[in-house]
Amino acid sequence: MTSLPDLVCPAGSLPALKAAVDNGADAVYLGFKNDTNARNFAGLNFDQKTMADGIRYAHAKGREVLLAINTFPQAGRVADWQKAVDAAVDQGVDAIILADIGLLDYARNKHPQQRLHLSVQGSATSYEAINFCQREFDIRRAVLPRVLTLAQVENVIKNTTVEIEVFGFGSLCVMNEGRCWLSSYACGESPNTVGACSPAKYVKWDKKPGAMETRLNGVLIDRFGDDEPAGYPTLCKGRFEVQGETYYALEEPTSLNVLSILPDILKIGVRAIKVEGRQRSPTYVTQVTRTLRAALDALRDGSDRFHVKPAWQAELAKVSEGSQATLGAYNRPWR
Amino acid sequence: MNGSFTIPKFRLPGFIAEIGQKLPQWPHALALVAGLNAALKMKLLPESELALLEDKLFRVRILDTGGEASYTYRNGLFRPIFSPQREPDLAFAANLSAYLQLLTRQEDPDTLFFNRELEITGDTELGLIVKNMLDAVEWPSFAEKLPLFRH
């Protein structure tokens, strides 16, 4: 039997956490109800009690709980992020996912026994960067930004003893991970500063006869016809007029979906596959977790016989942003 | 979902909405508010987020039945508003099947919204608060025993 990568699924609420565990996630990742994590949306995330309940539930079924503290401490408020690290240790999470080097240093010195992962927001795309974090902060795992080809991921794995986690499913963005301030251009707030991209308080959906307009802090991001699928108004996924033509000038809304290359991911020694979407509902978590679980279990029987079932693709297509999927950078012909 | 009960996407015939719009709307508001207050009483809704709903006006419209209900949250209770004097802070509009799929957690609210099967207008942040609040509710196990909630 081949050893499978861990399936790491998102939890924005206790029901989502339970849905992930019940549908076959090996680990769930979550965040506190504040701006120490990059999904700091109203009503989302965990307080001390729900986190304790969640950890108990996951551990009772032998699954891991990973806590993301993946934003960057803001000037004058570094102590808030340090307190979050201390609180995570007190709660007894299996690992803390950190992006900021100063915070990694704090966590390692203050809590020498705590398992630490390098967040995708840490933006480490080379084995040199990852090995540096291993040497300095003893990180156990690194989550790779979604900009590498499969061959590049393999090269990283060959040159490090740090476990490598890659994204398997979820919405894609411009992937300037850990360094994106695009949302701030329109509203002064972005994931790395306040923990939310295009915060909802700046978003307006305007229904007009025959069309719906969507604005971010007054900036027109897109206009949808009545039967056209809509998207959340982030600057990177807007349709803009450029030299007389209106189109997705930066990128088209799309979801990453690695089902078709799962055997390759297994072969090169990826340790964990991550699903994006802590801001999504327990229903999304159920649908995506059980589909990827079924695919991974099918791989266990031998990757030569693996084929992607149409039902899996249909289930994932339903919840994909923009209702379309891509292999992203994994199969990019250029470097 | 174990396949035991699936709510299909459907749309009731147009005449139902025409009749429905002519019927009094207060029973919808009363039924909805009674349900919400029952959830309050069972402490299913988180108090920290409830405070953010204070005095906001909500409207739920079921397009293919012609039914509509407006309500607000004030001093710890949801209250029906029978003749709203202003535009709601947050309004939902969808066919009955979409609401049923949402309530049974068969479909993801984002998926319904982005596929234009669920219309949400008004204060987007308030919408997000309500969505996340409902997502965080742990429905009691008796609900799962009812055919409607089994999925």
C-alpha cells in the first residue's frame, strides 16, 4: 500500500470542521476570530470554546488540527500576534501555520516543542528559502505558493527534508502570495494587513434592469447579465476596459483542481494536499472533502489504474468559482 | 449526503406566484419569526453576532410562491414587520427549491448566489454576517431525523 498525502481541509466554523472530519479529512485548518488570519470575515472562525470543541472532535477521530496565523503583525500591535501564538499553544493545536519570520522566531523560542508550518503566505518557492526556515525555526512543513510547475515542486522536495504541502482545490487569485496589496488600491485594506481581501463592507451589488453591477468601494469591478454567473468583486478578477476592449484584464475567475494529476503528486512525494475555502459553507467542505477523499482512496489501490471519475469532476465543478477549473501552474509549459 | 433524500432544483408554475402575491403576507412573517425565535431560545445563534443585527430590516422573498416576509431583530427577539416603511437593509430572493437546498445544507450559499439562483441585495457585510451565522449553527439532531433535513 502506498502512503497517501494528508488531505487538509478548511474550517470556518464548527459545523464545517465536523463536515471535514466526517467526510475524510486527515487534518483541518482554522483561525481565530481576529485579524491574525487571512480569512477575517464577520461571523467566521473560532473563539476559545468552539476551538476547544473542534479540537476535541477532531482528536477523538484521530485527525489533526492546524491553526493559521498567516497575516503579518502590524506596527504597534505585534503583541496581538504573539498572544495568538500563545493561545494556539494553550488550545493544543497540532501545528501552527505561520507566515511572518519574526513570528516564527517568537514561536520557536517561546514554545520550543510546538510544531510549526510555514504558511503559503510566507511565499517560500525555493528549497533554499524552506531550508533556511528549517535551520532557523525548525519548521516541519512548508505550504508551497501556487506558482510552481510540478517539476519545480519535485525539485523542491528532492532538496529538502521539510514536508511539502501543495494546494489541491480552491479558488485561485493572482497568487502574489503574502505580498498582495491589490485590494488596498481600491479600499485601503488587504489580506496581509486586515486579514481580508476586498472586505464585504466595501462591496456593493447593484441590481439594475437586465444587469447586476458590482463595486468595491465605488470602483466598478464587473457587470453581469441576468443569466451570467457572478463572481465576488476582487480587483484581480474584474472585467475592465483596456484600449477599447472589455475583458478580464488580470485573470479570469477560476478554481484549481488537481484531480487529473493526483498520481503525479503522489509519485513526487508531496506530504499533504490542501483545500482552499475557510470562508465557504459546511456544504462546500462536505462536497470537496468527500470527493478528494474518494479520489485519494482510489489512488491507494495503485496509481496505474487511477482514473478520474466524471462524478468527482461534476461535484467539484459545481462549487468552483467561475464554474471552471484549471491545473494552474502545475502543468505550465514555461518557467 | 448519503443519497437518501435529495431536493432537486425546481420552479413552481407561474400562476402560483400570481395567486401567492394576492394572499396576505403576514402568516409568512409570523412563521419565519417564530422559527428564528425558537433558534434563539435554543441558543443556536451566537450572541456576539446577534448584536450586529439590532434594528436591521430583513426581507425574504420566495419568487415562485409569491410569498414575502419582513422582520427585524430588536432587544433580543426577532419581530415581524407587516408593512415595512423603508427598503430593507438586507433582502433575499430565490425560488423555494433554493431555500430548501440551503436549509438542508445540500447546496452551498456561494454556489447558489454566484449561479444567480439566490439574490442578495443590500448591505453586503450584513449578508456575510447572516450567512456565516447560519453556517455556524449546529442544527439539533432531531432536525436530521425529519425527512426534509436528512441528507
